[in-house]
Amino acid sequence: MTPSQPNSIQQTSTSHAPIWYRPTFSPEHGVYVVLFVSFLTGAAAAQQWTLATTLALICAFAGFQAEHPLVLQIKQRRSWKPRFLVWGGIYTAIALSLAVYLYLQIPVLLWLYLGAIAAFAIDAISVFYRQQKSVTNELLTFAAVCLAAPFAYVATTGTWVVSVIGLWILNTLFFSSAIFTVKLRKPKTASLVPGLIYHAIASVVVGVLWYIGWLTLIAAIAFGIVLLKLGLILVRQDWYRTTRIQNVATLETVSALLFLAIVAISLLPARLS
């Protein structure tokens, strides 16, 4: 190595160093899918798209983006990171301003806000104590993100109905399945038992929601996609445990889009169904 090479390497690394005004974006691509699919199911239930729907979508997206830099700051709490604080503050300001505006129009949204705030606080505490990868915290995270479904519905219609609670639970159960299937890829959590128990309980819950009228039959059947995905994984365990994470992401995304299509059809107005 020539004497000039270390300097060039140092200059290159310096030029690529994070700058505080460079926006932060969450790398959790799977959560983007959960957020948008859940929101779209809520919008489908509302059977319309208004200005309030658009503002709610921006609010939900900004709230999701706010979590990432703030969580990173908690993880690196020994030193303050201006970039994380600045962009966490910007995203939070956008989410809060839109949330307040929508609340002034639709006060019932307060209950959703309280749920989202509580979930964020619990997640922050879990990150602080390095427990963010626990099954309980991941279930809570999916439940919080899936609040996008009732958020879209209530922001659009200005009303609250019990069926939207069923839609929220359905989304949460569907997407939480990935917690247990993805853990099959890790030697320490490769047991099939937790996943089988979860899917059995979730199937019963979905059946009960349909029986009491909180879900339409077609929406309940949409949960079957996750059972088909589980069956595929069980049949192709060796492949699933060793394949690239991109293939796992593709499987999850395709499942989510099929779920969205079926649920959206089930929520069409009677004259179009």
C-alpha cells in the first residue's frame, strides 16, 4: 500500500459520513407493507377516499418514520446524534400537526392516538432494555402499525363501528404470523411449536369474529392465505430456513397483496360486490 492510499481511504470514509441534514428513512421494508396494506383495508371499508384520508396516510407514514431515528438515538444513548434528533423531531412535528388537525375535525380519533402513543412508549422502553425482539413486543408493534386500518376508516367517515375493530384484529393476526415464521430461520428460535400454536389460536379468533358479525365471511377467508403460506413453509422447511431474505420478503409481500385484494373485495358496496 502506498502512503497516499490511507489518506484517500480516510477522505472517502469522511465524505460518506452521515450528515445531520440528510433525511433518515426506516429500513424496515416489511413494516411499510403492513402499514400501507392495513391503511388500504381501512380505506376500502370506508368505501371512499377524501382529503382527510390523504392527511391520515401522511400522518401515519410520518409517525412511522419518526420512530426510526428516535429508536436509534435510544440505542446510542451514550452520545447525542443531531441527525437522529433533527429528523425524529421533523417527522414527529408533521405527524402531530396532522393528528391534531384531524382530531379537531373528528374527536373520536383520540382513542386511536392514545393507543399508538402507548405502543410507542412501550416499544421505547423495550429498546432501552434491549427487549425489542421479544415476541410480546413484536406482537405489540404489529398491533400498533395495524391501527392504520381503523385510522383510515375513522378519518374518512368520521364514525366508529365495531366491524372496524374486527378489521384491525384481522390485520394484526395476519401480519403477526411473520413473527413466528421468520424465527424459523434462526437456530435459537427454530421450533415449530410456537408458530403452530399461534396460527391455531389466530384461526379460532378469526372464526369468532366472523360468527359475531365483526368480519364478513370473505374477509375471514382471507386469513386462509396465511395458513397456506405456513403450509408452504412447512413443506419446504429446508428451503425456507436457508433461502435469501429477499425471497422471504417476496413471499410475505405477495401474501399481503393477495390478502389486500380479497379483503378489499369483501368490503365493496353491495351494488358492486
